[in-house]
Amino acid sequence: MNNAQDIQDAVKELVDQLAPDVRYVTKYGGAVFCVDPHDDKAFVGGIFTNKAHVSLEFSQGALFDDPAAQLEGTGKHRRHLKLRTVDDVDAKGVKALLKQAFAVS
């Protein structure tokens, strides 16, 4: 795995481009993306570091258009994407997935 911080920084750069008002709130051992300036419980996803990868979580990921079947998970709503290198941020379509996350918020 590339440096986890580099992967997180690449994701956060996209988040900041797509939704400049998003607040990063520390929760569940990572940083969640809060879209409501007054509600830390209103988040669309988050980024979490594991030993082998960085996990990008989407609160409503089950609703996303995911033609390449990149998203993992079988829950009612949540889906995640495992990022092992900085190149995965582009290769796995993170920008398009983040756009969908912010559109359903």
C-alpha cells in the first residue's frame, strides 16, 4: 500500500473540489464528510485507514450507479471502496462516486 496519508489527501482534494463546504468530523476511527454545517450526524460517507488499505465509505452507496462493480458491501445502504494506492483514486472512479454521494445528501 502507498502511504495512507497520500491516499487520504488525494480523496480529500476531490471532496474539497466537489463540496467545498463539507466538514471533516472525526468519528468511528476516521473522518466522516458532514454536509450540514449544524449536524455532525448528517454525513454522506467517510474515509478510514486500515492496515492494508484506506476505506472510502458511502452512507447511501447501495443507491449509486456502479457499472464497474467497484463498491463492496451487502448492507441495506452502505457500501465501501478499498484504496490501496494513490492511483486507485483515479482508477476506481472515486470522483464519480463522490459526486453521487453529494448528490443524494
